[in-house]
Amino acid sequence: MTTNHNANNERLKRKYFTFLKEAKRYSEPTVDACAKALDRFEVYAGHRDFRAFHVEQAIAFKKYLAEQTGERSGKSLSKATLHSTLTHLKRFFQWLAGQPGFKSRFQYTDAEYFNVSEKDVRIATAQREQRVPTIPQIKHVIRRMPASTEIEKRDRALIAFTLLTGARDGAIASMKLKHVDLIARCVSQDAREVKTKFSKTFNTFFFPMGEDIREIVAEWVTYLREIKLWGNDDPLFPATEVRPGKSRQFEVSGLRRSHWNSASPIRAIFRAAFEQAGLPYFNPHSFRNTLAQLGEQVCKSPEQFKAWSQSLGHENALTTLTSYGEVPNHRQAEIMRDLAKPQLSEVSEVFRALALLMRSHGVDVAIDGPGFDKMRDPIAEDDRQRGSTILRPSPEEDANGDRQL
């Protein structure tokens, strides 16, 4: 008779999940992913006791998993899914090999048979271009959102706030009114109350998205404080109140004075807003990529980019560059094409502007010298033949227009 669980396995899994949470400090999503991987393995093995594990079982499971299809897509599981699932199983059986009663059953190295090929690892872990919304697209979505009811006002302010701060959806779901300072244009992401990644505490100052975006957030905060008369410890984005209606069915009746239990409702609001605007869905986290790419363009000094990075919650600016600041393919092509064009030095441009200015005041000058041959105007040759004054960079300038020190 086939069973759908094994009591001994369940006790071991519970112990392992506690180890992951408390000792390894893994997040709930990571532990859930591990639980899913173990469930797949148990279903394949008929919920056989973990004590019966052997290397042939690991090899056979790899082949079995490669033949499975996704529940939603109906297609073969991706290399990333295979790699992730088998890595979770490998770590579990490595841990299990050190537990009492298992050291004589199998060896620590037996878990290595869950490894996939190096080729598949490279495919699974390859960095691919992510779909990122543009600022105009996001603003288009916000403009198209209605704001008649308090639910609609909340939803519009939610997307505007995400663009203005780049905060993670989990953090937004747990924020309170006291965490937003409209005067200082700052959000205090205090890990004691806000669910930040790795429980980091930091301040986010509003990104330069325009006064229209800031005003949407300001109006929402003012509405909660002055119309709803809510206080500092009330949620910034409260959950939806649902009650039985006159038709004896559950209906939306307004806002509930409590936080969302998870970030799922936030992602649902984003999906509905993008669909309503006729655009493909972008999740809240994609806004962080948008802001990181914008920072690369507008920041003019390392100090500015560091401040930008800190507002995203990154202690190291390199994290912003490597994890979020990828140059999109179309922009990469533009940059490479521009680099193929002749580059005119800034010094050459200054001399040209000065020469044209002097001409406008009646001074007879011509443009000549290193770097100027591409910029002569139609009368330059006539100027030389007439022996006019020639304006050229000083001897201290090199052929590229850079001063030699």
C-alpha cells in the first residue's frame, strides 16, 4: 500500500528546517523551496525512509527529474529548477549524514551524486537580461489608475511609493505611517518593525521622480492622518476590509486598520494596474532595477552613486552595479556604436567655440591644430590663404587635447 508520508522522514525534515532557519538563518522562501525539493524526492521514492538512501537512488532521481514537466508551463523543467532542486537535496543529505544513526548508513560524499554536470550548472546560473520597466512606462501606469475610492487611492499611492523609494514589497507591506517623513523626503526602514532583507536598518531618501509622483504619496499620507485620523503606528498601506454584503456575499467595504499578512496582495495590485494600462506585468522588485539603471545615468560622481546605492539598501555600491545595474542590450548597442564614431576632445570643442565667438566680434581667426581637422567650417581654407590669425591649443596640450602635467 502506497503512503503519502513517512513519520520518521517528517521528524527529520522538521529538525532540518529548524536548522536552516535558526542556525543558517535562511529566509522562509528558501526553506519553502527546500521543502518542495524534498517532497519531489519523496514522491519519486514512494516515501521510503531516508535511512534507505543510496547513491543509485540519487542518480536515478536526476534522470527522473529531467523528464518532468512544469505544472504551469507544461514544458520540461528548466536547468535552473533542476540545479536548485538537486542542490537542496545534496545539502539535506550532507546534513543527514552527520546525524545520529545515519553515519553508518551512508557517507557524506554520497550526496555528491546529486550534482548536475558543469555544463548544466553554467546554463542554470547564467546571467540573462531582465525585463525592466522604463520610467515613462511606470508613470503611464500611475496616470491611468483611478483614484475615486480609498482603495483606488491606496493602490495608486502604492505604485508611486515603490517608484519613489525602490523599497521591497515585503518591506512596504510592513511599513507604518511613522516611517515616512515627507518634510525630509525620507523613509526609515527600521528592521525592528520593517521586514527588510537580512534585517538591515537604513534610510531611503526619495529618488528624483518628479513632484507629481511625490505629491501622490504625500496626498495618501495626508489622507490617512487627517481624514482617517490614523496615527504613527498604523499601516502605511493597510489591508482591504471585506465584509458580508446585502447580497450575503463578501464585498469590499474599505480599508482594514492592519497590515497585509504578505506581499502577495501588492503583486496582485501591480499586475492589475499594468494590465489596465495595456502593458506587460512588471513585479515590484523590477522597479529596483529601473532605479539602479537610472542611477548609472544621472550620478556624476562616486559619492553621488554611493548615496543612490545606500537609498536602495546596499552597503556596497558594487552590489548595485553587479546585481541591478546591467546595461540593457539596446543601450549596450547604442554605446558601442557611439564609441565607433570619432571622438572630439573637450579642449578642441572649447577652442572652436572661442574662435567662433571671436569671429562674431570681428576678429579674423581660423581654427587649426590637433583634433580640429574634423571641425573646420567651410571658410577655414580661405582664412589660411589670407594669412589670418590661427587659434590652436597651447604647447602644453597633447594631441588628444589633454593637458600634460
